[in-house]
Amino acid sequence: MFERKNKYSMSMIKDKDKDKDKDKDKDKDKDKNKQMSKDKRIRKMIYIIILLVVIMVIALWNQPVYREYTIQSDKITNGFRIVHISDLHSSIYGKEQKRLIAKIKAKEPDIIVLTGDIVDDIKGEEGAYQLIDGLSEYPMYYVSGNHEGWHKDTLGIFRIIEDRNVIHLKDELMKITINEDTINILGVIDPAGIGQEKTRGSEKYNRRPLDQALVATGIMEENTEDFFTLLLSHRPEYIEIYKQFPIDLVLAGHAHGGQIRIPFLLNGTYSPNQGFFPEYAGGLYEEDDLKMIVSRGLSLNPLLPRVFNPPEVVVIDITGK
Ligand SMILES: [Fe+2]
């Protein structure tokens, strides 16, 4: 009897121990699960942080991209390559612009065009002159932008640019031959003109409406039927005026790509003179018989970051059909 009782209590103790062990195992499992889900959460967080960092790096990437376009025309036989630089705002890429200059040279342009706001009115002029100097082996054509017009010494800037063998088109048209193709190239002074009181007396540089500036180039008297006609003008928002003239291609800037872009969804948030959600923020536009390429420009301003909108150099091949 005693022995049976003892056996019984022994088995009770064993069962209790087993239960205890089970509980311990359960606790261990719980702890393990907790640890695993904690590890999972941490891993997830790390992945999210890495993804955000990658998105941020891509979004705020501020080294120039080289965007290429091809424009075909039956007025062209051999064809040529234009490098289109706009809205540098004196920004500097590499010591004395060396990085930017090397990359532009690698594109082997036939001519280089500068469509305004190359010199900034506040940031100084050095970056602009360094770039122009570095590219002096190429024929260069320039039109002014509003920031050059607002500079305290606009005429001084113009003189320095012109002294560097850059052809400054001030409501002017000229015929040039590139690779045996002769074209009309014309350029207009930005409608901001020269904002400084002291230079307003100079009739040539006073602001005038853009349609008058285009008429002043003499385009209406030129043969535009047979010769490819290229307009350099800082402002893209005047496309309705450009369409009234016999122009094949307009190269413009000013809009800075609309500053903030959302890939595949939004081509720019805000541009000067176009406001929010600008229509002509950057890219190729074709309306009626006119084509217009708007450069997103090379401006770098730490106070105004470019988002999904890297600085841009435009490369255009003009070819026959
Ligand atoms: Fe501008």
C-alpha cells in the first residue's frame, strides 16, 4: 500500500517536473519567437532605411546628365551636333569646371549654344567664364537670360563674353555653315532686357516685347524655306509667339526642369513665369510645325534642391531625313 502510494506521488512529482520543463520550453519558444520577430522588425527597418537612402541619393543626384535628341529635317544634308548649355548660374562642376568641360568635349559637338542665365547676378561670374574659356575651341553662340539682365553690370558681362570669341546674338540672325549645311541661327535678348537704370539709355539693350525682338532679327526677310532655322531664346513660355515665325527649332531654358519632378508622373512642380505645374519645364515639345527643346539647365543652389531633376546638358543631332 505504502509502496503504491509512494509510486503514485513519485509519478506526480515527475509529471510536475515534466510540466515545469514544458513551461520552460514554452517560455523559451516564446522568447525565441519574440527575438525572431524583433530581428525581423530590425531587418525590415534596415531595408526601409537603405531603400530611403537610395531613393534620396537618386532624388538629389546633382551631377549633370547628358540628354540626347535627334531632330530630322529635309533642309539638312550632312548634319551636325549641337551641345546646348543653359542656366549654369555660374555653378561649378569640378576644379575650374574641368569635369564638365571634359564631358562636353567627349560629346564632340560641332557648335555650342548658350541660352541664357549662364552668369548669375548674385553668385559671381567665375564659373561662367571658366566654362566658356574651357570650350573656346568650339564655335559658341549665346543669348542672354533674365539673370544677366538683372546683373549690376550687364554690359560688362556681355563685353567679357564677346571678348572670349562667343557670338552674342542680340536680336540678330546670321547664316552659318556647319559640315557644308548652311542654316539660319538667330537669337533674342531676354525680355528682362537690362534691368539696371544706368544702362537703360542704350536703345539696343532696352527691353522689348519678344515678337518685336524676333521681327528685329530680320527673320521675315530671310529664306527659311530652304535653310534650317534655329532660334536661341532663354524663355520657353513664349512658344505661342515662336509659332508665329518660320522657325524649325527653338532652344530654350529658364524653367530649371520645374525644380521638383516625380518620375513618370510629374515633369516639374514650379518654374519662373509659368508657375505651378509648368507645361514647358524641360524636354522636347512639338506644336504645329515648331519643335522646341527646353534644357533643364545646370543650376546648383543648395537652398533650392533639385529633386529627381539632375542638372542637364542637352546634346542635339540635327540630321537629314
Ligand atoms: Fe532664367
